[in-house]
Amino acid sequence: MAGLDSLYQELILDHSKRRVGAADLAGTVEPPHSATSHQRNPVCGDEITLRATLAGGSDDDDGEVVSDVAWEGLGCSISQASASMLTELARGASTAEVARLTEGFREAMRSKGKLALDEEVFGDAAALSGVSRFTARVKCAMLAWVALEDAVRRAHPSAG
């Protein structure tokens, strides 16, 4: 199992460096059907500002689709990697699927190591499963997910 933990640590460090979806959002115009959410972890100082843009779905799918996710943040490798991994999962997913993923991620993070994320469903984000054993780091991993959840809710045309 030590080899797998090492691989997961390497994956987290890789995402914290290459930061999929990272962008400078300051001074940019928010596209139509989008919203921005700023979240902060007061315990450690991690911060993220995340913008979600929605596009309409067809009658035979789960509704609107997250057409883009862009974010900027400061913080530990866990919070930055989580935002990067989340971006890969959320882009092109329906808002219903994003809600299911967020709830599944939240459940795993609250499990204190008892529930592992399914790699086939969560992709690289499954590497964050071990974070749930460290209560102080759960908020770091959850920060981007909470920001996405908030931004999608506020970007939805009927929400405002």
C-alpha cells in the first residue's frame, strides 16, 4: 500500500504544480450564465476564487452543462491539486453530475478514511481519499468543491 500512497502523493504534487483551469480572474469580464465564488479556509489561510460557466442542456440529458471552470488560488498543495482535479471532472459535466460528484466527494472526506473515492468516477481526485484521515486537511481538499457548488447554484438562471 505504501507504493500506492506514494503514487497518490506524486499525483497531488503534479496537479498542484500544473494547475488545470488556473487563470488570472482579476479584471476579467464574467461571461453570461456564469458566477464566481470566493472561499477561504480561515484555519490555514487557503483561498480560492472559482468561476463556473453554464451552457444549456438538451431534453434528454441531466440539464445544464458546466462548459467552463476557471479558478485562482493560494494555499497548500492539497487545495491547489483538488481545484485542478475538480476542473478536469467538472468541465463538460451536467450540473446534476457535478452535484453527485460533490456529494460523493464530501461523503468520502467526512469518512475519516473509511470510504475511498472510486477512481473510475473521480479520476485523479481519487488520490485525495487519504486526506480524509487528517481532519485538519479536509477543508483544504473541499475548498474548490464548495466554491464550484456555490458558483453553479448562483449561475443557474432560476437561482437569481
